[in-house]
Amino acid sequence: MLPVDGRQLENVKGELLKLKKKEAADCQLWHKVSRTEERKKQKNKEIADCQTWHNVGRREEPRKQKNKEIDDWQFAAVSHRDVELTTEETIHLVTVVSVYPDDFRLG
């Protein structure tokens, strides 16, 4: 075994301590990066979910309005068969039926 003087031993200990500190800092950095990436993914998922619900809501509103118009006209047609429609009501009914022919249900 080679003789080691005190200065060499202190230098080696110092270098080892520096390496351990650097390794710990690198590890903390990677954990921080990992947490940041997870937060970004979570935030993006929340944004996507919000956009999905917003788009579903925007699609549902016209559908509800259309169905209400159809139901209103069907109710009017069934419950008031003896009442004549005005020209404006007839035009609106024809428009609704022509725009949504598959959704218009008779009686």
C-alpha cells in the first residue's frame, strides 16, 4: 500500500464531497423537471377536458333548440288541428321540416 499524506487525503475527500453535492443537485433537478412535466401534463389534460365539455355544450344547445322547435310545432299540429296557421307560422314550420327532415316526427 502506498503512503498517503494528509493533504492528498483531504483533496480526495473534497473532490468526493463535490461529486456527491453535484449528484444530489442533479437528482433534485431531475425530480423538479419530472414534477414540472407532470404538472404540464395535468394542466393540458384539464384544458383539453374543459374544451371538450365546452364543445359538447355548444353542440347540445342548437340540438336542444331544434328539438324544442320541432316539439312545439308537432304539439301545435296535433293539439290545434282545427286552427289554421298564419303564413309566417307555416313558413317557419316548412323551414324547420326542410332543415331537419330526419328529426321531424309525425304524430
